[in-house]
Amino acid sequence: MPFFQARYSILIISIISATIIWFGESLIHFAILDQGQSFELFPKDFNELWMRSIICGLIIAFGMFAQRNTNKKLDVEAEKMRTLKATMDTVHDRVGNSLAGIKLLLGDSNRTDCIDQETHQKLIHLIDDTFENLRDISSLEEINEKQFHNDIYHLDFNK
């Protein structure tokens, strides 16, 4: 239901508003302006009917226009999110495979004492942190950009 609400909420609000205005106009004419007359939801006076129709039509037309523009923005955001997810899945796959290979090489080098234990631990920790960051970025549900410098933006994600 949230997708439906996001896609049609402005249009629904404009239709409800137009209906309330139409009914309110009829009620005002019945209670205040044309006292003693029966309640008319659709007035017999052509001028009054024409005016209400134009006003309500304009409200609904504005709602359609606003909803169309909102839907375009939602489409752009959805496309950005699909592109980001595809990119991050590719990066996670490629970089993850490379890091796993480096980790295997480090395991072999640790057995042959090519590097000292402290450097080995730091490299393993760095690789594990990178894996965790890639996993966090791959599971983003919302795009939040943070400006790093002039025209350079980074994804802002919370751990």
C-alpha cells in the first residue's frame, strides 16, 4: 500500500478536496445564501454549476500535474537506487574476490614468515573492515550523498 500511496496520494487529496469544496458550496448555498430553498448537490442555476465545475476541475487538474511531477521524481530516485545497487553488487563481487585472494596469500605468507605477525594482523584487520564496508554499502536502502569537496560526493551510510 505505501507504493500506491506515494504514487497517487496528491491526486487522491485533490479529488477529496474538490469533493469537499463542491459539497461545502452546496451547503453554504443551502444554509446561508439561498435560505428557504431545498438542498441541491447539483445546482439548477447553470452559472453556479459551471463555476463549481471549473473550480473543482482546476483543483483536480493541479493535483494531476503535481502527482505527475512527483511520480517523475520517484522514478528518478528508483533508477538511481537500482543503478547504485547494481554498481555496488559488481564492486562487492570484484573487490571482495580480490580481497579474499589477498587474504589467502597472506595466510600462506604467514606460514613461511615472509612478513611479521603485526603487519599480518593489520592487513587482515584492514581486509575485514573493507569487507564490512562493502557489505554495508551493498545493503543501502536510501541514497544519502555527502559533499566531500567541491564536486566530489560520497555516499553517507550509517553503521
